[in-house]
Amino acid sequence: MVALLGTVERVLQATYRGREYESAYATGNNDIVDTLRRNLVNVYQAILELLSYSIDMLSKSTWTRILDTMFDKGSGIFSELTAKEEELAKTAQACSAAIGGKTLFHLQDVRRHLPRIETQVAESLEKLEWREAMEILDWISPVKYGSHHNNVRGNRTPGTGEWLLQKGTFRDWEESSSSAVLWLRGSPGVGKTFLTSRVIDHVQDTLTRVPNDEGFAYFYCNRTEDNRTRPLAVAQSYVRQLSASASKSSSLYIQSRLRSTYRELRMSAEDLDFKRCRTLLTESLNLYPRTTLVLDAFDECDPASRGDLLQLFQDLLSSSTRPVKLFIASRPDGDVQQQVRSHANIDIQATDNHQDIQAYISQEMLKLIEKNSAFGELQTTIESTLSDKSQGMFQWTYLQLKQLEKCVSPEAIQECLGTLPKTLDNTYDKLLEEIENSPPHDRDLALRALKWVLAARRPLSREDLLEAVRINPDIMTTELCTPISDDALLALCRNFLVIDSERAVWRISHLSVAEYFELRQSWTTAVTNLMVGKACLLFMLSEICWNESIYIPGAQSPLSGPELSGFTRPLLSYVSYYWPKHIAILDLAVVSTKDLSPVIGLLEKFLGAPQDSSAQYRLWARCHYYGLEPVEHSILAVCQFGIYQVSDSWWNEGELDLAKTNCEGKTYMLLAASKGHIPILQALLGKGGTLDVQGGGPSPYRSTPLIEAVVEGQAEMARFLLKDGKTDVNLQVDDKSWPCALGAAIYKRDLDMLKLIVFEGHAEVNMHLKYSFYGSPLAVTSFFGWLEGTKFLVEQGAADVDLVLQYGWYGSALAAAAAKDYYSDNRYIRSETLEYLVEARRANVNLSLQAGYYGSALAAAVGARDVQHVQYLIEVGKADVNMPLPNAKCGSALARAAWLLRQLFAEHWIYLSQLTTEMNGFEVLKEMWKEDLSWYTPYQQGTREERRKIVEEMKERIMMQTGGITKIKGKREMVMVRIREAKEIVRILLAAGASVVLYLGNGKIADALEELMLKWIHGYRSKYKWKENKKSSKHSGGDDKDAPVDDADDADGIFDEWELEMRKLANEWLGELNALEEDIYADLQGEMRQQCRCRALGVEEAEYVETMCHVHTHL
């Protein structure tokens, strides 16, 4: 079998290459092209012979030996194919020389497999309105991956990176018909990101020229931007890009599955987590015929969590049934070295990108010569020197060119060339020495700029950094120094910093710059954030900071990020949003007391007392919606951001009322727990805080610290509360979504948290949830179709699948599984949960339920109009269709279905009534418009064409007026779908032997006909009978285009079409509704008569039917 697979692989590669040559050369007319055509025919002939021979051998008993022999490249048909391919390749090279380089470029980029438009892909996509599509896509991932690529591509020297595409390893990776991984490894500064951008362009260009339904996604990691270092951000961006195939990525088509996931998670206030990303990505990979994923700078992904990204890639490769091409560029770090051992990889050597560096130097030299002719005299010397000493490092070359740019005379240029640093670190040493030797003020400006950029939580704009360096934290004053221009600051920073022209933000010129200052200069996170945090507080305390003129009233607050705030003063938006993060990150165990004391002093001055904040704090809190109201309580910010650096004396300022809440009804304890700030919670406990139910205030919100921690996914906080806090894990609160810690973990579908609550917290799995819609933890997992959570509770938590619930809407876990979630399209997943409970756990389908609306699992499925679940419970679960339900509405499953139909018919009549209202309104408007036309001179005296234009305008007004009918039609059609579902359920129940009347005991009868009770509707039917307008057109005869026309008849002619359409629509609705009613009545009445004749009814039931027949003679 291995040999056969090898044959298939070999044939595919040969066929694809043949197609390339055909596409590139076979259209020419010369001798060499004729030779190519003959070679192509020879190769295809050899392919057919190989396939034929393989089939013959497989039919023989000795096929394994023969096929193994066949793969000796020195003999047989296999070697013949190889020889003919080599001959074809030589001819193709000759064609390339004869025809030109453009054809070769085309040849290398053509896709290696036949384009396929898969029906499956088309069926999985749906077109959305622009606003909805953008809302969904931005919710999935806000990362501007396209801008990142444009920025890299714009800085890449044209023509560079081609060597990578010609590498045999790269071509094998791209051409392989199966999944493949390619690692691009290289030392800092060798241009890996530029090479990655060339690969991205290569794939995009190919998919543009040969459009098909392949998937394609890429991501640039960047250590200087937080949202580009997290594995979750990578996964979310991939999900966004794979929401449609590459050929439809610029359209408004996205996967239907993604849309339903968006709605489901938004409804439950959840984010797209890593686990769901993995599921969605797997589905995308299995949808498209082939998918290519590209990741740049894997080494810049967060070291603490990038193992999750590696695991994601492994999971995707193993679970995908379609080919996946994974390209990763990275430094040769330890975890990378371990991974590449089992995959193809390309190590960038100095010789590989030598030509790219030469091209880059030549391009930059043209710019230098244009500025200074002295560079022209030494061009050859400069280019050869830089090229020889670059050792394949673009960053080193870039910095040397920048140093040369400052030279004026040929002598200075030669001197600079003679003292070039050998390594990148030596270059940085030299540049830093220049900064240190600058005048003190210039030196301080440069060093402050570097620390700001290194510590910034997002890239600083041009204006932000220019304002930031004016703050001098060393002198502890709020005064700002003289403004500086960006050109002047760039010169002071000696090319350590650059301005991203596309995004207009400051950034370090290369990642190696950050590593140099961290490792060689000991600029740790604590060092840079200490300076920036101090500068932020000084800025917030300055008098000019909170001038009212710098804030736009009514502008959006920075809840969604500082870029959306209404501040007009430079830096204020960044500082007001990020100052707490720069302070909270300062570790008391790392930063010395001497260095930290000034910062704490500024912090406490800005905060004021815990419940009596400073004027500056109040101004800041009013501009930001963090849940920080009332703004007088600065302790809310301490709890929100975990600013545990405040001193004990600050905590003791004034009497602390721990019952106070913020505007959302959360106490200080709840707020700190929800954010996972254990030191703050410990301080509050020391002040008398409790772990019981709390909250409220102006809001009805009630919760416990443990529930808050669970809801927000704060595992360490939850563990602390369970172990050290000794909180009551089973404490319940009056909240429908998360009534207890266990319920909250289930609602969030957090399996790790669920295990923590059960195993470490010893939560009661079979507790009755008094305030929940569902009644028990198992009922929650069952209702939401969370199969993994359901299995855990049953198999490891010992949950009772037949627990009769005391509270909630459903009465049991099985009934909850049978009832459809009206806010979710995920019925398939819920079916899996139902099947697990019925088949794997043998749940009692006929369990009599006490609480809820239904009384049994079957009745719950009926109430949900879930035809599949009803049929499943009857056929597989052996549900008793005649099970009395004395504790539930209607009393039987059939009566429940009949009652449901009654509700649906009533809803249908509402829409019919709305249509009548629209028609009545139209009649009024019709008379008004007719009157308007009767005196409208342009219409009365106009030509036939002029009148026609007026009529068309009038029709547009009519269409606008009757637009509400379209909405009514859509809603009514949804009701009709539900009616048909309910009718089908009635049919299934009757076929299974359901009694139309059923004795419930204690003199009670469940009567399906009585529950249907449609006769009350019949009295209204006379109101909704319309005669169609059969008035003939006024222009049925005559040829005079400008003949006078009777005003009334002409006006009627304009409106007749619309009035007739509405009358016709109303009659159609009536007719369809009447037919459905008659069918259902006939089914129920016929079945009841049959049950009477067959004496299938009990004594009480028969007596009831006899009595009802006297009352309702039509029976």
C-alpha cells in the first residue's frame, strides 16, 4: 500500500509540472516550443503506462514484491518517467531563455494542483450586509493584519526574496499533495520578515491568477504590540481570514457556522476563546480543498504561552482531512529547534540572501548619491565593503548606511568604512555611546524616548511620543520642557527608533534593539515601566492636563481602546488609558523601595483617599467608563486594576465602608475577585470583607467573589478563595445565568474551571438550583448541548441523570436536552447530548416530572417543536406517548402539541391583522394621492411620456409605503414553518398511538381538540374576506398617445396593481391557513372516532367523549 501511495504522489507531481509547462510555453510557435510539446506527450504517456502497470500488478498475488522493485529509480517504468521528466525540464529551460523571464515567473507561481470550485464551500457561505459582516469579523479579531503586511511589503526592496521561492525545499513544500510544514530559521536581522512577506505575496498572487476555493491566512507576530504576541490573537485572526475562501475574502461572504457561533456567544456574553478557535479552524481546514497558513516571527510570540500555538498547529495538522500548508518563520530558539527536527526547514545562511542585500545596498546608494555626489565616486567601494561585511544581516547593513549618510566628504566616507563595527551588538554599542556623549538634555530626551517606546502598551503616535519626552520624571515636576520635532528626535535616537510611515507611529527599528537594551543594558520591564509610570502620573497631575478644552464632549470613552477616545491633547488618551497598567506591573519584589517610593507618593496623591478621591482623579474617572462610578471612590480603580503598590497608610485613610458598590452594583470584593487581584482581595479581607452574597446598591446585581472569579475565568483567584478563603462553594444567588459557582463554570463552558470547582472545591453536583432557569448543573450542560461538560458531570462528578428537579423550566436534565435553545442554531450538538443521556447513560425517558412546564422529556421536545427529538425519543427512547402529565400544562404530549398549534395560529392571525392595517392605510393614501393628481398640472397637461415618469415616481412612493408588507411576509413565513413543524409532530404522535383524550386521574382529562380550540377564530373570518379588484385598465384600447384621460380612472390605474397584489396575498394566506386548520382538525377528529370505535379509550375517557359530543355536535 505504501508503494501504491508513492505511485500516486509521483504521478500527481509529474502531472502538475506538465500543466505548468503547458501554461507557460505551449502557446508559442517555434521549434523549441514544438520540442516541448513532444516532450510533454512523452511524459504523459509514461504516466499512463505507470498507472496501467500498477493496476495490473495489484491484481496479482506477488504485487508487493513487484511494486517494491518498480521503485528502483535505475530501472523499469519508474526510471523511464524520471528520464522523460528530466528531458522535459531541459527543454523548458531552453524555452525560458528563448521566451523570457516573465514566463519563468509565471511558471513558478502557477498553482500545483487543478483548481476546484467545491459545492461544499459554496453551500457553507452566506452573503451578509456590509455592516453585519464587518461587525462579526471585527468581533472575531480586530488585528489589522492587512496593514501589517502592507507596511512590510512597502519596505521590502523590489525583486528580493526570489531565492527562497526557488529553493527545492520550498518547492517541495508547496507542490506536495499532502499536508506539509516548512520552518524558515535565521538569526536576528537577516530579513526573515521580508522573506515571509514575499511568501505571502507569492500565495496571494497565485490565488488571484488561479482563483479557487482554497483557504489562506497569515499573521505577523510583533513583540512590541501586546495583541500581536498572544496565541489567541493568532488563532482569532486565522479564524477571521478563513471565514471565507481566498477567492471570496474581499466579498461579504462568510461561513454560516461562524455567524451562528457569533450570535450564540454574543447572546451569552462570551468571547471567542482558544478552544472555539481550534474547532472553527478545524472546520475551515476540512471545508476548503487546501489551506495555507503563514506565521512570521514565531519567536516573538509570548514565551509563556507559545507552546499553545505549537499544540494548535499540531492539532490542526492531525485533524484536517484536507491538505494544510504551514509556513513559519522564526529564530532558532530551543522550542523551534525541537520542532523542526520532524519537519522540513530552511536555514538562512549569509550566502542565501547575499543578492538581496546587494540589491538593497544598490537601491539605497542611489538615494545617497542623489543627496551627495561624493557617494558616487566611492559607490563600488561602499557596495563591496558593506556586502562583504554584512554576513547576511539586513539590520546591520541598514545601520551602516545610516551612519554613512551623515558623512559629507569622501575622506569621511572612507574613514567610516574603515571603522565599521563587526557585529550588530558592536553597532548598537557605538550608537549608544554617541547618545551618551550628547549634551545632557539631548541625551535625556533620547533615553526617555527609547524607554517610552520599549514600555508602551501600544505604538505611540508621532505626537504622543513628542509630548511624552517633554516630561522629565527625574526632577519630579509637572512642568514640560520645550517641544521637539520628530526629525530632531529621530536624529537624537541614532536610528534605534523609526517612524512607521503607514501607521504614523514610533517603533524600534528592529526587535534586536529591544533585546540589546534588555540584555546588555539591563533595561528590564521594571526599569522602563518605572520611568513611564512615573511620567504618566506627573502628566495626570499637571494643571494643563485636564483643561476642559482638550476633551470633546459626548465623544466615545476609551472603553474600546484609547484610539476611540475624545481627547485632542497629544498623549492624554494614551496616558489616561494605560497609566494603571504601567503602575500595576511594578513588582515590589523587583523594584527597590528607593526607586518605588517616589512613584507611590505620586500615585497616592493622584488617588486621594480610598473614598474621597482627588480632583484630578475625579476628572479622569468621569472621562472613562471602567465601572468607576461613584468617582469619589478611588478604591474602585485600585480594585479594578490591581494597584496593590499603595501603602498601608493609604488603606487606613478614613473609615472604609465595604458595602459600597460601583455603578454596576459590584462591591470592592466582587470587583477585585472578578479581575483576579489576590493581593487586593487579601487587603480587603483584612479590613473586614466577607465572601458571602453581596452587591446591589443602585443595581439588583447580587453575587459572590467566587462566582465573579469563575465568570471571568480567574482560576488562581478561584483556587485562593476555595483553599485559603474557605468560601462556601455551594452558595447560591438570585441570578438566572450563574446562580452558583458550579453553574457559572458551566454557563461559561469552562471545563478547567468546572474541574477546579468539583475536584478542589468539592461542589455538590446534584444540587437543586433554586434561581436557575434549568434547575440543576446537569440540566444546564444538557440544555446548552455541552457534551464535554455533561460527560464530566456524569462520569466524574457522579451526577444523577434521573434527578427529579424542584426548580426551573424543564424538570430534568433529559427534558432540558430535549428542549431546543431558541437562541442557537446548534441543534446537532444538542442532539449528541440527548443521545448520550438516552443511550449511554440509560436516562429514564418516561420519568414523571414535578417542576417546569412540560411534565416529561417528550413533552419538552414537543414544546420546542423539535421534530427530530420527538421522533428519536419515541423510536429509540421508547417514550410513552400516552403518559399522563398531571403536573404540566395541557396534560399530555399530544395536547401540548395542539395547544402549541393554537398559539401559532393566533400569531398568524396577528400578521394577517397587520396586513389588513397596511391595506387600510394604503386605501387612505390612495385617495389622497388620487386627489393630488387631479389638480397636479404637470400630470394633467403633460405628454404621455411625462405622465409615465410621474407615475413611476408615484410607484416608488407606493413601494416605500408598502415596505412594511415585506417585513410582515417574512415574519409570517417563519410562523408557517413553525406551524408545519407542529403539525408534523401531531402526525408522529398520532402514528405512535397517542390518545386524543387522556384521563389524568382525579377527574381530569387532557383533550387535544379542546386545547386546539380554533373555533373562536372562525367568527372573525368574515372580516378578512376580500374580493379581487377586476376593474379593467383604462388604456385597454386606443393608440392616441396624448389623448385626454379621465382623472379618476387614470389614478385608479396607478394603484390597482398594488391593491390587487395585497388582496391576492391576503386571500392566499387565508386559504393556506384554512387548509392547515382543516387538516389538523380532520386528523384529530378522525383519530378520536377511530379510538372510540376500537374501544381504545378508558371508561373515564369514553364518558368524556360522549359528553363532549353532546356539547359539540360537529364531533
